[in-house]
Amino acid sequence: MFRTDWLPLLVVLLVQGVLSFRLTGANTAFVDEGTYIYSGYQELAHLVHGDPVASYESFFSGSPLLYPVVVALSDIVGGLRGTRLLSLVFMLSATLAVHAATRRMYGSLAAFFAAALFAAMGPTQFLGGYSTYDSMALALVACAGYFTVRLTTGGGYPSTVVAAVAMALADWTKYASLLWAPVILGIAVFAGSGGSPWERARWRRGIELAVVWLIALVVPAVSATTYVDGFNHTTLMRTPGTDSASYVAEEAAKWVGPLLVLTLIGVIVTLFSTSRGKNNRAEFWLALVLLAGGLLAPVNQVRIHTWLSLQKHVDFGAWFACIVAGLLLARIFAALRSKVHVVASVLVTALVVGPLGYVGASQASYMFNEWPDSTGLVSALKPYVHKGKDEYLVENYDVPAYYLRESSNWQQWQDLVGKSYTDPKTKKTLSGTPALQAAVKDHLYSIVVLDFTQTAGIDTALQPTLKQAGYRVHKVIESNRTGNGKYTIYFAPGFGKKK
């Protein structure tokens, strides 16, 4: 039955939907979007027709049989925008989950503020218009969080099973989701009223959830041994970056700094609240666990010295932090309403949520302008890309490969990273830049596209080789929207006639 106290949530969802929807057509596909959608088409063809497929499980940071397949199906229905609308649905469900979880623990007012804060976040709005597996994984983490709260408030074993399965699916969708599994288990222990935080029943509840989660997580792994390399390379033994700890911390502060400050204040208020009962002590430990959830992504990426994907990862932790921050704002609102006036309470809370939403909208728009528009590149390549034996060496090839998937095979597209090449004359196997240079000299690639971004050093080394081997510059394409990207297209000698 519909309740009137859900009306504010509908307003939050509507605002979030509008702010993310405006991004769904704001730019062409980013390389990550192209990668997952394109791989999903391959996985579908493999599942349905038995077609060969690249070994994505060896280097993807999530199962290629989950999100890539789902997003490819949505691309079939609605194209790129359809895939982004799918992300919007995932993110709206995460907002709904944070509202429902907070409402069960702290009431409607705290739930409204928690949902409003989460929707106001720039990363939330960004992920709602961006088609990668983060939105699906976050929605599953949120689902697990809600059903864990439900478990602690009388949900019983059905809630345990749903929460555990959702946790496992999130972890398989994006391996980094494992980082927040201890937070969800902490909720199972410390949420819920009554009893000491160290009561045996609480810890038994957490252990039961952990056991079911591990079963749901490990059983599929028995037949997924080829996933080990991907998990180790992208998550467990990820190569440290070169960004300074201070830089990563500063970037994290831009995305979630104000929210974490509110959460910390909420933890302190909970600690020093007037009630000193046992239930309050459990509430404090719960708030501390949720704050830790908000800090996990920044701390982990400071540890490995990289800001890569930080703007997405912090939103996972923000989901947990918003519960405590929402409770804090509800307490402030209630205190002002009773001691001053309801108008004052509305103004004060609006001065907190409003600026966060304004800044969040600006941040989300900025993130969508970070990559170049690839329309010109795809249009320039389209007349010359055909299924056959021609190979195309393209830096970050997944975007043109996605757009030109109907006129090419995935085996024709080659990237500049991790290449090896056996010289047909000397039979010597080369790797890295020398391999690419040797392949270019032998005219292995019909088209070469350089953009001097992620592999600028390799691009620079290839330029003189391309000239010596007789490759000619067909066209230089600049982004026709953002102006922050330039592609140089080379054709092999004799190549270039339209078929």
C-alpha cells in the first residue's frame, strides 16, 4: 500500500533521474563503455552460436558473463543510450535501497536525507548515465545492504539468503565489490535494536550471513579457474600506480569529502548522545562501520597510489556513509523544528543538501567531458573497415570496434599494449614496441590510428617507423565537440580505396 511518507523519495528519484538522464546523450562511448558492450556481443555470440571469443576473463575485473552480456542485450534494444538508461535504473534502485534501509533503522526523515544525499553526489549522477559494470555492482551491493538491514529487523533466513546472493553477484560483477563485504557483515552484527553489541545472537547472525555468502561466492568459482589471472591482475595483486598519496586523497576529497565530514560528525554525535543504553552502543559501532565503508575506497587507492576509477569507487562507500549522514541531518532538522521553527530547519538542511547537489551536477557533467567525441573517427574509418583479413592497429580500439561491429570481426582489431610478433624471416619473437615496429615494417596493419594518450611513448616511437614503411597520413581527426582529442589515421601502402 502506498504511504504518503514515500512522496519525498519520489521527488528525490525524479531529480536524480533528470540529472543523470541529461548525461545519457552527452558524449559518444568512452573506451570502457565500448569495451564492455563490445565484449558482451562476443559473449552472446559464443553462448548462442559457439563463436570464438577473446579470453576476457583473464584481464577483466569482473565476470564477462554478467554485466557485458546484460549490457549487450540492452544495446540491442536501445543502443548506447539504452545501455546508459539501464545504468540509470541500477542507480535509482541503489537510492531506493538506501532509503529503505535507513527507514527501517531510523525512520522516514533520516531515510529521506540519506536518499537525497546519495542522489546529490556527482559520482551517483555520473554512474547513472554511464554504461559500465559499476552501476550494476553498486545496485547489488545496495540490495545486499538493504536485505542485511532487513535481516536485523526481523527478516529471518530469507533475508540472509537474498543478502548473501546479492553480495556474491556484486563480487562477481566487479571484483572490487569484495572491499565492502566486511561492511555488510558488520551491519548484520551491529544493526537492529536491543541487546549489547557483543551479544552472541548478533555475531551468530553475522557468521550465518558470511557462511551463506561464501558458499554463493565460491561455488561458481569451482568451474571458473580461468578467472584467477583476471582477479589477481586487476584486483588482488594490482600493480601500484605512480600517483602520490596526497594527490589521490585530494581527488577523493573532491568527490566525497563533504559527505565523509558529515558522516564523521554523525558518528561523534552518536557516541556522545544522551542515551547511554546498550542499544546506543550498538548504534555507535554501526555508525563506525558505515563510516569505515565510506573511507575504504579512498584509503585503498591511496595505498596503491592510483586515482584511476576513484570517482566511481567512492560511490560504493558513499552508499553506506549516507545512512549516518542522513541520520545526522534528521536529528538537526528535528532539533531545529522543535526549538526554533520548521522554516529554520528546512533552510539549514537545504543549505547542506542543495550545494552538494549543485556541485554534484557540475562534477558529473565534467566527468562526461573528459573523453573526446569519437564521431569523426568512426565516420572516417567506416568506409574502409570491412570483414576479412585486414588488421587495424588502433589505440583504445574498443570504441570504433563497438560502433563498427557489423562491418568487422573482433580478431581484426589490435591494441598497442602487450603485443608480440614473430618475424617471418628470422623467426625471432619480439615483444612490446619492437614487435609493433617490426609488424609495421611488414605492413601487417592496413590501418593504424594513434591518439597519443595512454600509450604516448609507443606512439612517438612508431611515427618514424610508419613513415619509413611507407604508411601515409590519411586524415587527422579532432574531437568535434570537446576539442580534447586528436586522432591521426595512417593507411598502409596501397590501402585506401573504398570497396
